[in-house]
Amino acid sequence: MNKQDSSGKRQAGFSLIELIIAMAITIVITAIAGRLLAQSLNIRLRANEQVDSLADAQRALNIMSREIAGAGFNLTDNGIVAADSVTDGNGNSTLRIRSNLNRFNTAVNPWYTGSSVSSGAQNGISVANEDAGEDVKYFVYDAGNTNLLARYDVYGGGSTVLANRLDSLHIHYFNQKVTYSTAACDISAPSVTELTDLSLAKYVVIAVCVNQSAVGAPGSPGYQPASSVLLVSDVALRNSNLTIY
């Protein structure tokens, strides 16, 4: 639109309709950019949460697998304490294992930092601090807004948290290597029958489910629904005379 001022010169300008159209276009572009930004932030939030929780669970699985594989070291059984290796009211497994790491050489025990151990620690599992790591229990603790995977060392300083973002922990026992499928948050259809007598166990399968909470609200920009990721570790009890791998 052109208009003429008092001097007779014509001046350039915008009409009201043109301003309204320009504002509408600006609002639409801003809304689209806002939705894209919200989606990007939600995706990044979910990705960060997933990386942290999975790394947390993987570290816990590595610790458990290493220690469970050594269960029964210098003992006459597979090291599993059946009475304390049960399923709790929420369906989560608890596992207690024992081993005599100090039997012949103090350097065998990675949890003891002293220069020597007593004969009691060498010949049994009952000496505080010296027998650290020789009597260990793994269990899930409900902390209200999350589940904690804890490790309790009877003779080595009490409880420590291995992972703090779990949905479930399931431990399965077999007398040989097993194949299986996975479904939801656990294994399924194992190739051999699962044991009820844990003293016969030679192979353990640990299934940890990591829950990812929803990000945003359904229908909102960048909404990420809740999901679960299953991590599985197969452990051969090398001190139980296992012959089939």
C-alpha cells in the first residue's frame, strides 16, 4: 500500500490484511519450531535416561556374573545357599552364594586388602573383613519410586547398591547350558527343565529388566511411551564340575 504525505511524496507501507497474514505465518512457524524443539528435548531426555539406566544395569550384571561364576570355590558344593535363594512377594529373585577365597592364598580374595589372614579365614567363612566377598546375597529392594539391586556382603561391610533403575530381577537355575527365548521381562521356553533343587545347579541365567518411564503426555509433542529393556547374562558355575558348556 502506498500513501501520500502532506508534502505530496508517496510513502511505502503495509495494509492491515498484510500485517495479519504476516503475523499468522510467524505464529505457525513458531508453533512448528516449538513442537520440533519439544520433541527433540523429549527424545534426548529418553535417550539419556536409557543410556544411564542400561549402563547401570550392565555394570551390575557384570559384577554379579563374575562373583556367581566363582561360587563354591574351595567348597564341596556349588556355593548356592538354597534356603536364602528364593523369590520374594513381588516376583523378584534373591540369590545367596558362598566361596572360600582365602583357602590357600590371601591374594585370591580381591575384597581383602590386608597383608595376611587368620587360619579361621583360611579354613572357613566367618571372619569379618578377612572373609569379605565370601558370603554374598543379591536382592531387589523397593525404594518407592524405583527398585534397587543391592549386594549384601555378610563379612565385608554390609549392603551396597549395584543398580538403581530396575523393574525386575529373575534368576533361573539349570544343570547344563541352556538356550531360551525372551518375552516381556524374562526368559521363556528354556531348552532344559529348570531346577527346583538348587544344589544341582551348574548353570545360572540372570534376567534383569530395566523400565523406561514415559516422557511427556500422550498426544503432546515428542511423547515417548513407557518401555522395558531386558538384559540377560548366562553364568557357568565353574566350581560345580560342569562338563557341558
